[in-house]
Amino acid sequence: MTSILVVCTGNICRSPMAEGFLRDALQRRFGEAAPMVSSAGTHGWEGAHATREGIEAAAELGVDTSQHRGRRLTRTIAVEADLLLCMASDHRDALRDGFGLGERAFTLKELVRLAETLPPADAAAGPDGFVDRVTAADVARRRGGAQPSFDDDIADPLGQPLQAYRGIAWEIQSWTDRLVDGLFGSDAGADAVAEGR
């Protein structure tokens, strides 16, 4: 089964929300066949709960992260994932430089921008079809296929009030929704395949 690993720093703020939003979107699209989604932190707080503010902000957008427990990123965990989805460029760079996994490590925003430059995804490819899209996005990245951006990071809300978490949660959900369309095709295409059109 294919899998996606979401990476941030402590694995208690951004990546639990992104994991929850992405899992929810994929399960709505593919049901039990959805790719597995998990998360870890480059300096993960092993066994720690997601922050109270993060849990509340995600819940307000329909996703329950209350059962999340933090874990530290290891090479073993990273190697098992087909896509390494990072909340910031320093996480992506750590996976590239520390683990040699740069070809499948992207920031969330970077991968969305790259996927949106590729020909439309084939919704008929199903839940495992994203692996080829990740490879194509890496090729496009190496060829300069997307405009460079200074806005590839999702800000870390640790220590901020609930309102900041709400803004980050909304941002992550918006980008993960775009990512699902970029990797798997639009909902309209998926509906058409499901209905045999």
C-alpha cells in the first residue's frame, strides 16, 4: 500500500493537522483504498499529544486530531513513505541532505505548485497513481518547472494563541485539498470514473 509521511519539527502542531486534513480528504475520495497517511517531526516530541489549540482548530474544520501522538523522524520511517510532505523547506532539506531522499521530499506548497504545472492527473489511476505524479513533479522541479517562491513554508504556530492556529489550520486544509486534486485529479473527474462515465 502506498503511503504519505507529513513532516514538521515537533510533530505536535502543523503535521498532525496536515495529516488529519489529508487523510480525511483521501478517505472521502477513495474510502478504505486511500493511501496511508502518517506524520513525524525532525525533532519530534515522542509520545506527546497534539497541542490543545491545534486540536481545537482542526476540530472546527471537521477533523479530529485528539488521538495523535508525536514521534521523531527516523530514516526507517522516511524510507517507507512514497511521498515526504514537509511543512517547511528546512524539513525538506533535512530529508534531502540527511537521508538522501530529496526526490520524494517536497514542501506542501511546492508540490502543489509543481503538480499544477503538470498535465491533469488521471482520476482513473486510483489511489496509488500519485507515485508517478511525485516522480514527474521531481523531474519538473529539477528542470525549473515551477516559479520559485519565498512562501513555501507553513508558519509554526507553537506558542501562539488559538486564532493563529485557526489561520494555519485553514491554510493547511486549503493546500491539502489542492494537493489531492493535483495528485489524483479533480473531484469531478473522480466522480465521473466512479459512475462509469
